[in-house]
Amino acid sequence: MEIQFLGTSSGTPTKARNVAGLALRPPESSHWYLVDCGEGTQHRILHTSFSLHGLRGIFITHIHGDHCYGLPGLLASAGLLNRSAPLLIAGPPEVRAYVECVMATTALGLPYDLDFVEVEDGAHIDWLPDVVVGAVALSHRVPSYAYTFEEKSVERKLDAARLARDGVPAGPVWGQLQRGEGANLPDGRVLRAEDYLLASRKPRKIIVGGDNDTPQLLAQVAQGADVLVHEATYTEEVLLKIGPEPQHSSAKMVAYFAQEAQVPNLVLTHFSPRYHQSIAEVEAEARVEYGGRLFLASDLDRYILDREGVLARIAPAA
């Protein structure tokens, strides 16, 4: 599974960071999903390998502008590029009202259909081809959600040792068994795929959170999760000075939660513009609390989550 950050700043952009946006591509897939669409997201997409024709669905965490002001422009550009496939847009009810209002007041017509899904706590979208998406209500000034993305199907490996022991020669028969099909051998034996497929690994699962001042709300869905992507707008010291009104998390809060929940990979994002020169203090605070693989996202950072659940940062796609 691939993740690429399109914006990692909170509230307003900086010279180095755009506002919120994240692209997620399932393994071996020709399409991808977008989580949040702050102003300028489509410009960031131009620096990636992602295409608006390959975009399968957009998931908006909440209606604040730094998470959705780029949505009408992206939809319009997709239309100008002759997109014809329907596009899923999921989020709180206000997202649909916002999009339809902009379309009505700017005479925006689209050559493709928008399929709106209004999410609520515990909602599941299980009709996508490669992932099951869940929604978890968070704590913020407006309704805000985290989305979980879990692989829908997991490949199974052949038991090569048993095949060799049973005298099944490598070749087309192995391919049939790998695909879950039965096979007939020249000597009359009938092979069942289930007898030669090893137990599957667990599906990979990624959590992408919206703005939230209570990471513990993710405790249930964090069980068995491979990656948590969560805002760390401030350090604890700055958050205590500002007070609870903005309803954001500190790096310490998120890192402590991720350690307690035993999430092996943590990516922090959505940093306050006050850290435009360096986020070293944010990282230092998180490392005190968290012993897993920790990353602090930058715009266009690209990550791969392998089949063993190890997240690695790789060079951005050309």
C-alpha cells in the first residue's frame, strides 16, 4: 500500500508545506483514493504519478477550509480533462452541501456523476474493489472523522514443500492452484487448491485521522492497525499555552496513544505554521513517548507499507 502526502500544514500553507491532502493507492491498483483536499491540492498532484482519471474516491475528514477548499477546483479540473467515471465523495453532510452550493453559484457542470456518501461513526464502505473503508468520529470543533483503509483480499502463497513432496511439478498446475482453482494431473489425481495454499497473512490496515484532540477515540480501530497517520499540530508546551479551544493534538498525546495501542508505524502531520523552519522539537517530543517506527511527514513524502506491515519512506515518484 502506498501513501503520499500532498499537504502537511495546519490552517494556512507555508513556503514548504501545503494544507491537508493525502493520496493512498492500494497494492497493484490502477486507481487511488484522496483523503482531504485543501486549497492547492491539485497543484501538488501534478508533482506525483497520480492522475485525476485514476481517482476512485475522496474522503473528507471535516469541513474546515484547510481540508476541503481545494475540492471544487479539483472536481472542475477533472471535468476539463474529460473524466467520465463516477467519483465517490464521502464525508460529513456539510461536504455535499458545500460542493453543491459552489456548483450552483459558479455554474460548474461536470461530465461525470458524483456519488455522495454521508458518513457517521462506525460507517463502513465495503463496495469498493480493493479496500474496506471505515469511519470513526473524533473530537473537534466541527464533526470530524478518521478513516480506516483495510485490504479487501489477501494473496496466499503456495506450499512449495508439499507440492514437491507430492510430486507435483512446477508449471501451469501451480498457477491454477495459486488462483484457487482445482487441477487435474495426467496420472488421474485431482488436486484441491485449499490443500496447497498456506494460511494468509492479515490484511494491511491504515488509519488516517482528521483534526482531533482525543486520540484515544481511535483505540478500538487501532487494534491490529499497521499505520496511524494523525495530526500533531503543536508540541505539548505550545498546546498548554494556547489552551483547549482549537481542539488539536500535541505530538506527545498522539505518540503516547500510539505506544499504548501498539501501532507499529506512526506518521505525524498537520503541523502548525509556527514550525515552518524546523519541526525538530515536535519530533523530539514524540520520540520520548513512542518506540515504534516514527515519521514526520513533509509534502510529497512517499511511503510504502509492505506485506509484513513495515512502513518505509521512499523517494517521491518522478
